Amino acid sequence: MTAMVSEELARINRYLESTMQHEEEARVQVLAAEQALKDAQARAKKGCERLLSLLNELGGKTVTVKALEKSMIGVTVNKLRKHALSAVSAQSEVLVRKWKAVVERSDPALLSSRSSTSVGSS
């Protein structure tokens, strides 16, 4: 009977050690996933900050109608008006309106005939 109890205790001990090992592996995996999420958030934040910085930089530049048409940057910036981050969306909308005003001052007929191409519209 003592041998049976010893075997049972040994089996329970192996089971507990195995369970603890699996729990430790799961804990390590959860911690790694948490760190990966934090890293992704940091990269996303830096990306959004960089995007806002570029939009602000673009807003400070003097552009010509020809440059807007040739580069098609208005189309790219116009797409950013639907960005999930409201600051990016708002800044891109301001920029598109500013560029549309440049086009309109240059030639009001040009804006109405090309509103869906070079400076982009929604």
C-alpha cells in the first residue's frame, strides 16, 4: 500500500510540475504578446506623429497649381481625411481646402473642371 501511495504522489507531483511548466510558458507568451502590443502602439503613435508633422510641414509650404497637378499630392492628402485619428483627418482637410483655394484663385474654372483629380475631393 505504501508503494501505491508513493506512486500516486509521484504521479501527482509530475502532473503539478507539468501544469506549472505550462502555466509558466503561457505567462511568458502573454508577456511577449503584451510587449508586442506595446511596441506596435508606440510605432503607430510615432507614425501618426510623423504624419501630423508632415501635414503641418506641407501646410507651411507655398504650392503652385502646377505642382499640385504634377505631384497628385492632393489625392493622397484627400484620402487622409478619412484617417482614424481625428487630428490627421482634420489637418488633411484643412490642407485640401487650402490647396483648393490656391487652385480657385489661379483659375476658378480649373477647380470645377478638375475637382476629382489633382487636388482631390470627397
